[in-house]
Amino acid sequence: PLAAGSVPKEVTWDGLDKRKFFVVGAGMFSCVTCALYPLTVIKTRQMVDGSVPGGGRPPPALSIVRDIVKERGIPGLYRGFGTIVVGTLPIRFVYLSTLEVVKARARTVCEALDLPPMAHGIADAAGGATASMCSQVLGVPVDIISQRQMVQGVSVRAASGEGTVRLQGYRNGVDALRTIVRTEGVRGLYRGFGASIATLVPGSAIWWGFYGTYQRMFWSTVPAELGGARVREKAPSPHDALGDSDEATQAFKAAVERGTAASSAIDAETGVAVEPGESTVVAVQVASGVCAGATSGFMTTPLDIVKTRLQVLS
């Protein structure tokens, strides 16, 4: 049976193939980033373009796309992409390692305190917050360099408050790094560091906390025949229910009726646990990720705008 607070097909840090996780994960991350990167560029430019004189609404996404393609072609939608892919490799190692280790330790504490499964989202939130805080030392410089590459050529209000200026351009990420250090010093690479901590740490905690909670909510509603209803407080051992003891059998049946055990979770002939299908697992994970992202984004976008403007409009 699943441990308290866990979900079907969940892989723990101790049981994870670290080499495959980081090597294959890096490739998958690069592919996903490539597919979604234009949206990041559009979002960043909208945040900065909101600083034009008059304080009007930022330009619509399609208008930004047309301007970028007109000026720089399709490659303009991938400004800073190399910086993100290369720079985030060590960040991902730090983030994911810290996340899984802290989650595992925090979940042990939750079990020791005998918290209900739904409350184990606290462990996920603790892992997300700690991982984000540790990774910001590397993450903020990468953010600043990539964001400034994204907004090259954007006209914003001048520091004097009169007229506009076009944001400086860079040849590549290395040129951006050298220019920032030369003109602003190392401190320039950590502009908005406090705002990043205030935005990304709670954002990561909210995302992982809600992601784990949404998963447990969704699994509690998935029909037992699909492997659902598997996040349980203290379910009797299925093997006890298959034994000769009438008392154990009755206890298992009662657990099914209460919803603390899935009636189809055990094959009646072999006594082997029946795992949910891959499609069910993916559907639950995708739904949980979307809901967690929407919740986190809604709560942290205002701070994200402040952070981006601090880092870019220097």
C-alpha cells in the first residue's frame, strides 16, 4: 500500500535514477523551453512596455510578436534562449536536488506528527521554498542577462521622466555579462535580488504545495477501478484482507466502504497491487500542474512585474 501522503507512481529521491534524471531531464527541459520560450519573451516585454510614458496598458501579445518578427525575424523571439538553456543547467541541479531532499525530510516530519494526507502539501511547499531560495544565487544573474536580451530595442521612459530611451542591445549572453559587470559592477548581476526572493520563493512554495494538494484531491476522486482513491490515512494491508482471517477481510471491506482503500487496488487472484494506467497518471499530473500554475501565477504576478522592472530598467 502507498505510504501516507504519497500518490501513485511517485518516485522518491532515494529511488530516483540520478544520472537519467539529470541527463534526460536536461534534454527534456531544453525542448520544453524551446517550445514555450516565445511566450516568456512576450510576457517580459509586456511587463517592461508598461513603463512607457502615460502609464497605459501594455501592448497586446500579437502586436509584440509582429514588432519582433518585423525587426529581427523569428530569431528575435528566442533572444536570450542560449543564456537560459546553458545557465539553468547548474540551477536545475541545485533546485531539484534541494527540492526532493527537503520534501522527503519534511514528509517524514508530517508522518511523525500524524498529519492527514492532504496536509502533506506542507512538505511539498517546504521543498519548493527551500529549493528556490538556494537556487536564486545562480538564478538571478541568469534572469537579468536573459531578460535584458529579451527586451533589446524596447523604448521606455527615460530616468529623467522626459522622453524615451531604447534599451541597450547585446551581441550575446557573454557580451551582456561583460557589459553589466563593467558598467554596474557585480552588484548589477544581483539587481532585484530581494524582489526575486520575495517573488520566486513564495511562488515556488505555492506551486509545489498546491501541486501536491491538487494531486491528492484528484486521486481521491479517480474511480477505484482506475487506481484512484489511493491517498489514504491508514489503510489496512491488502494482504491481510486476502488472508484466512474473517476479521481482516471485514476490516478491508469496511475500509473500502469508508473510502480509505481502493477495492480494485489488489488483484483478487494474485494479491498483487494493481497500479493505475499511465494515461490516468499523466492526466492527474497535467491537471494538477495546470491548476497549481494558475493559482501560483495569479498570486505572484504583481511581484513578478516589480522584479522584472527592477532587473531590466536600471
